[in-house]
Amino acid sequence: MLLVSAFNGLSQRVWCALREAGHDVGVLLATSGPDIVEGVRAANPELVLCPYLKERVPAQVWQRWRTVVLHPGPVGDRGPSSLDWAIAESAPTWGVTALQAVQELDAGPIWATRTFGMPAAPPRKSALYTGPVSDAALECVFEVVAKAADPGFVPIPAENAPTEAPGARARPPMLPGDRRFDWSEPSETILRRIRAGDGSPGAPTEVGGLDVYAFDAHPGMARGARPGTILSRRQGAVLVATGDGSLWIGHLRQAADDGIKLPATTVLGPRLHGVPHSTAGPADDPETPQAYRQVRYRRTGAVGWLHFDFYNGAMAPGHSRRLLAGLRHAVAQDTRVLVLRGGTEAFSHGINLNVIEGSADPSGAAWAAIRAINDVCREIVTCTRQIVIAAYAGSAGAGGVMLGLGADIVAARDGIVLNPYYDIGLFGSELHTFTLPRRVGADTAQRLIDERLPVSATQAAGIGLVDEVGPRHPEAYAGWLAALAEQHADLRAVRKRRAAKARRLAAERIPLDVYETRELAEMSRDIYTDRSGFAAARRAFVRKIRPAETPRHLLLEADPAGAAGIRQRAANAGPATGPRPTLRPSVPVSA
């Protein structure tokens, strides 16, 4: 059983990997102490693993069931802000420790540990978590499972385990005062403060006279201005002068009203009066890291590369429009292969729910967002000038999974997780009723939508959701992807494949417009009449409101009789969303 505070990316990756290894795995959300005790007792698991747990494990659980917690720190590290301190203090080495739950937090005997080198440049906490931490945690999980099968194994007392990372020690929670910065400080210092709290809780400061929490920071090129001055704005971000340079700040959250995280320009609004719009930087140097671009294009011989990296993979209409413009530019080039590559943290997670929730007209904002992302999907599906490779370097969810399915080839990085379903009160669009069944078949497509379960890259390849799976390491994946693109750039093969695609599209009995119209008709009911609870589900997601119970499809049913009570409560609560997309061929009916 995975006992977790949320079924997040790491928990999903562990869940997928253990199931693929042949284990029966269930999930229990840590909603309350009594519910944890009852849930574990009902399932009666052989092992309780806690890959992401903020709460204390009740004594009634760890005293009876072997319970192992994955702590995102090396041996000797303790406290709830491990990664935050490691980033803020430039730790050279960090790690993950699997330790047995005891009364005192992070003090139990050691089952497994892994260490890794920290990047020289300040990493975002979310990037560190989804990258090296996730990899180390998965290795620890399988070591723990193997040791749990050994009746003679005894974990090492924490006081006897060697510390492999200098500076590892008990730490207090990182408080707002520890995170706060002044713009007169060096850019490096500020960057570390912000990235140590990205994506939560951010770094408190003042921008344009407004008390905010800052996120999504990138180095800028400007120098010499008074610290704190807003120098320019671009694509939702603002460029702010620091003590020795400048930083782009992509997202802010107001401190006064406990606001939600939004693009910086949205939060600052009228305070940006007179602030100029910035160009991207030198046109002949598109790879300049200080040039703030969310979409970049380059070409290497016969291969065109369109990189896009949107914060947390969320796409507001502006993101989709920029990506669409990039696509049209790329398609107009005389390349043979076009690689559409998303960010390493996230390929895409579909429409930006924060922007929708923060809008004065959420329904109108949601409608605009889905129409804009649909235009991107259509451009991918109908491209016959190049072979299109959709490269999922990071995980994806809902419409973000569907975004690239119209490509000729879908290539995923090993270890990512795909959530190919809509679980927030939306029927879904992105032309998925056209692309998904053509990839996996109508029955499997319907099952993916109905089951609402994550899919690993390996499993996705097994069912045809993706075509190729590349190495886990980002640099190795980049090299592998380049070789894959070159492999498909053979002129004769390209001509045959392009012609075949054009014939397939022309032979479609039902036009793409019909699929989109059907999807949008369903979406309009979800967005404008809220038939499936989109407004409440969106608010819960954006505001991080925890569910009251574990969704029944995640529960471990090792003891059906004992689990019946939990399942019955879940059933009484009703379905999480309304109507699901129907992807099987429809049967014509008479009027």
C-alpha cells in the first residue's frame, strides 16, 4: 500500500513501477489519522510505503504493519524542508533515504539510501524532485521491497548509518523569513531563494510595490538599473533589476489575499503602466539562455526542432497561440522531420486551470483555452510537409497527453508518467476522440478514459500510446532523440510516409471538424452549465484542497471484506466527475 498525502508524480511513478514488477499495489490518501488506521487495517497490506507523506504515521499502523517512509534527504537529514535547504545552501551532494516509521519523525532505522550530485546551477525544487530525487527514490523502493521479502533482514539504526552527504542534519521548517529576499542582493542568491520554493510555497518579496511570492525565475541580461525596478515584460513575465543584474520572474502570488499563482503580468496588472514590452533577444542567437522565450525553433540539417517549455506544463491561450505560431513557422521550412519537444519537467498538462480560476470570467477563459489548444492539435494532425515526432521528455496529463497524439511518431523518455484521462469535470477535447482510438484501439481508449489511472512510458509503448521509449537521463534522451530524428529523415522514406498520411487523412469518412464539434458540444455543457462539477474540481485543484476520501479506483482490495466499508463510503460520495468521453464508434439513430 502507498500511503500518501497526494497521488503526485513520484507516487504515480512508484505505483506504475511496482505494478509492472508484478505487485498488487493500492493507494490510501492520508486524509485523517482514523481514516489511515481504518484504511490500512481494511487492506491489510504486507508492506506500507510512503513515497510522499507530510503527515505523521499513526502508531496503530507502524506498530503493526511494516511502514517505510521515503525521505527526500540523505542519511542524517531530518525535517520537512530538506530540498529547500539543499538548494538554498548550495549542497554539493544530496540523496533519498528509506526509513522505517517510528514515533519520532525521520528518525527510524534505515532500509535503503541513495545519493546524487547536485547541479551547479540552482535547480528548481520541482525539477530536482521529479528528476534525481524521483530516480533515487525508485531505486530505494525496489531495494526496500526486496529486503521486505527477506525474513532475516533487519534495518540499520539511524545512529549507526554513515552519513554520505556533508551538512546533512536535523533542520527546522524553512519559514517565510528564511525565504524572503531583497532585490539589492546578487542574482545568484535571489535565484536560489526562489527556486528553493518553486513550485511551493514561493519566495516572499515586493514587486511593483505589491507584497508577493515569486516563482519561475530565470537569469536576465540587463544590468545597472536600480534594484527592484521592473525593466520590461514579455509573455507574462517581468524583468526585475537585482543588485548585480536582473531576473525574469514568470509567476507571482499575492500575499495579502492568499491569492493563487498566476503569470506575473496578470498579478501586477495596472502597476505595469509604462513598462515596455521586450523582444526575445538577438535573432541570430536563439539559444541564448537569458533570452526569455517559451517557444524556440532551431534546425539541424533536415531536422527542425521546436522546443516549448511552459511553467508546470499548463497552457493558457497565449501559450497555445505562441506554440501554434512556432508550429506554422516550422512547418513552412524545408526540413523533412519536425521534432516537437516539451519541457523535461512536463511535456504538457493541458489548459491552465490557475489562469481560468483567476479570470473574471472563468467560463469564457476555459472556452478560449480549449479552443486555442485545439488549434495546435489540428496543426499537428494535419501536417503532411514533415514527419512530426512528438517528444515527451516530461510527464503529461489530460489534454497534455492528447496534444501530441496526432504526430506521426510519439517518443517518450523512460520514467515519465502519462495520465491520459480527464478527471476534473470535463469531457475533454484536443481532438482526442480522433487520435486516441487510432493509436490504441477503441476499447483500450475507452478503458484509459474510464479507469483514470496513470500509465508509465513502458506501459504506454506496450499499448501503442507511444511508439518509442528513450533513455531516462535527459542528456542521453536528447542524443537518442537526435538519432531517432535522423533515422526518419531519409528522403525516400519521408516521401512515402508523407504521401501515406495525406491519403489517410483524405480517406477519413468523418472530417476533423466533426470530431471537434462533438467534443466542444460536450465541453460547452461542462464549462457553461457545470454539469459535471468542473468549477468545484477546478477550485479544489488550484487551491490544493485535499479530498475527503481516497478515490475508490485506487484502493487496494487485498481484503475485500475489510475494504467493503471504505468502498461503500466512496460509492456514497458519488462519482468524481460526470459523463466520460465515449470513444467507441457511435451507432446512428433515427430521429
